[in-house]
Amino acid sequence: MKTPIQVIFFDAAETLFHVKGSVAEIYLTHAVQHGFRQTPDSQALITQAFQRAFRDAPPPVFSTTVPARLKECERLWWFDIVHNVFYRVGMFARFDEFFERVFQVFEDPHSWALFPETHAVLTRLREEGFELGILSNFDSRLFPVMRGLGIDGFFDTVTIASLAKAAKPASKIFEIALEKHALDPDEAMHVGDSVRDDLEGAMRAGLTGILLDRGLRASCALPAGAVRIATLSELFPLLRIGKEGG
């Protein structure tokens, strides 16, 4: 790296922590409790429908900055996605009640778990003097999740799409995050699990982009010069931290 990295930004969900089970499992469990008729292939169909609905959704960017109104916009954004899912796999009478319940579930820190290396990696990076930030398209439910998982104290800044009025992969959200640290793009690294949102978005904005590909499953061609890691611990040699020195 030509310029020493001063700040490391991380995506949140599926980078630092993950949902317990899967989104489809959670949707199905609560949908059945609210009257959804389950079939043997319901979970697979929900998985497919969710991936499509999430991919096709507009960016979670809203005009308001009023906290209560912003939270309502976030809730409605997710309502459209979840409604789209069950429009495809089977609607049921108590859908609205079901949605309110699952929206709360994903705000509950107990629904999430840190990846095994997350806490140790963040601790080491802080000890080495790096500034750390979150840069995520997660909504404002991220704050109680981070507090509940015990990682909020590691981060100097948190930049989320609904508050920044910009969403990854747009360069604007990376620029907003950088401004909080008063740093240039070549002094920053961004780590995340999405090729489009995290790797390509960061690289277009001038940051060092790192794709976290747990299981090394990404099959698409990566941009020239892209770096792929399988665990967060693999950041240390990239930053010249480890047994070799540093």
C-alpha cells in the first residue's frame, strides 16, 4: 500500500456479525405462527424470494432527518421487501402483525452473533492505533445490535445509509465517512462481504477495498488489484501487523 492506512471501515452484517440461523428461517418460523401455510419447500422459496426482493429494492435513502420519521421510513422500506417476499410465496391474513414481529426480531441483539474472530481482530486493530468506522447500508437498528453485541466501543464513527442519505456502492457515502475522520481516500480501507457494495464501491471512491469472502465462494471476476480474504484475521499481514513485525 502506497500510503499508510489510518482508518479501517467495516460493513456490519455478514462482515462483523451474522444472523443466527438465516433470514428465511426466521421469516418462516414467525410466518407459520401467524397463519402462513408451510410446505416442504417454503424455506427455499423464501430464500429465493428474499434475495430477489432485496436486490430489486431501491437504496434505503430517505429525505427526512427527523428521527421518528426516519425510523418509520426504514420500517416501510423493509415492509415493502418482506411483503414482496410473501406476495411471491404465499400471503396470509395476519401478515401485518407478522411483519411487526420480525422487524423487532432483527433489532434484538440476541438474533445476531459475532463471527469468531471479530472481537479479537477489532481489539488488535485498536491496540495498533487504527481508527475504526462502520460503513453500512444497515438501518438505525444497527445501534442497539452493536451495543448488545458489545462492539460499539471499538468504533470512532458509524455511517449508515439512512442517516447519510446515500447508500453503498455510491461514492457519496464513502466520502461522508471519510470526512468524519478528516482523511483522504488513499488513507482508508473498507472491508465487506459484497463485491458490488463493498469492494467495487470502495475502490471507485479511491479507498483500498477488501472483499471478505468467507468460504471463498464468490465466483464472479474481481476488479484488477482487488484483494480477497477469508477471515478478518487476514487483514493483519495486509497491514503489516503480525509475527513478521509491526
